[in-house]
Amino acid sequence: MKPTGRVLAGLVLLAVTGCGGKPANEVTLKGSDSMVILAQKWAEAFMAANPGKVVKVAGGGSAVGIAALIGGGADFALTTRSLTQDEAAQVLARRKAEAKETAVALDAIVVWVSAKNGVSSLSVDGLAKIYTGSITDWKKAGGRKGAIALLGAENGSDLAVAFKERALKGADALATVKAMPGSAAVLEAVVADPLAIGYGNLAAVPKGAKALKLKVKGSTVGAAAPALQSGKYPLTEKLLVCMAGEPAQGTLAADFLAFVLSADGQKICADAGYVSLKPAKAAKKAAKKTAAKKPAAKKK
């Protein structure tokens, strides 16, 4: 399950910093709460392989991470969205470098209903009509008669913002949507109410609930890894790290980013409940191809 509240950086090993700023053996990531657990797992694996190097991780939301990047309090902002033009301009003005973003993993907005609900798929347009009030009864959505009970993410959260932009095309959801503290809470409520519909990030679906497939060009697509990696699932989300310029080669920041994007780093995505950017086989093949290009070490 993804974290639903603030997760402190203390969950990751920390170093004692000296006076005069951050030491050279330390890199800091801050931002989206939905990315914190994944970032922590990357940090733990990287530090285990690189004794003496320190990676600090903190949540707070995408906006908090971007603010920290702008102010110099983070090397990487963890975010589920791209920087706005104004934010990018602030990075350039304050950090004297252009803002850069790199996709590091994939997630998705998944829609859940009770297993007792006869509806198994919806179009994104149909989903929007339900959350904006054009469809208020399940019968009009292809199910049995009954008033639809709406569940959603907490107002202002990264997930609520993403749902508004991606699923509702910028429209406001009804004020009657019941805000829930996280995906686990949404799933519990869906299991308890056959008339409920809710959404969240990728999560294990308990008995009594089911994930709806989304209709795309005459076919239905579920939020499975291949559909996310191919871009076929319409509510796929790229998880990003944003930086002030490309990290210089040989720096800890560059080494950490390279690890995140490596086959080993991407394998951690699945272990943490996310989806890697590429299928595991493709990632391994790319790693072998890169290794083959490196010149052989000279014999002494």
C-alpha cells in the first residue's frame, strides 16, 4: 500500500551533518507522499551498496518537494506532475540551472467498486460523468438501479489533483464526494457499500472489491503492468524526479539517479508495489547492451 500521511525522513538512515551546509556524501529527496516508500527502498539499497554514502528521504507532497528544490533544500523533488512554467522559472532564478525532470517509475489511478457491483468497466468519459453528477444512478452506467456513492482522495492531495486533471479533464467533482485518507480506506469503504465507487493508486485489491477496466477505443484495459508500460491504460501516471540541471557526472546525485534507472533499481519498483519503466527482460537486455559497449579492462 502507498503511504497515506506524512512519512518522516527518519525512516531512512541519516548522517550527522557538519557546519556549513550539506556534506558531499549526502543527497536529499523530498516530495510526493505516494513516492516516499519507493524512494526509501531505493535509498536503502543504494546505501547498502555504497557504505558511507547517505540518501535522505522526506514526504510532504509534490508542491513541498518542488519548493524544497527551488530553495536548495533538496537535490531531487519527488513529484507526480511536471513543474509549472512559474516553478521552472523559479528554479532557474534561484538555482541558476534549468529545471530537469526524469521519469523513474510508473503508477496508475485505479477505480474500484464492490465485487457485488455488476459494472466491470467504464469509459473515462463515463467515469467523469459519474464524478461530476451527469450520472447519479448505477443503472445509467450499466449496472443495477441504485444511487452511486462517491469516494475520493483528500482535497488538495496529489492524487485528488491528478484525478481532476486526468479523469475529469479539469472539471470539479461533486461536493458530495466523500474524501478518504488513502487507498486502503477507499477499498474498505467499497467492500462495505455495494453502491460505492472510489479511486486510488495501485494497491492489492481485497476480497469483496474489484478494479474496473477502462474502455479505450473499443477495448477494455486494466491497470496491469504491461498496459502501464505501453501507455494503453489511460490513467497511467509517470512518477518523476525533478532537478536543478543534470547532476554532474561522478557526483553522488548522478550515481544515485543512475542506480534508480538501472535494472536493479527498476526491479525495486515491482517489489514496492509500483511498475518499472520497462519490462524486466527489456531492462536486463539494455543493461547487458550498455555493459558490452564498455571497453575491456587492460591486463596488468
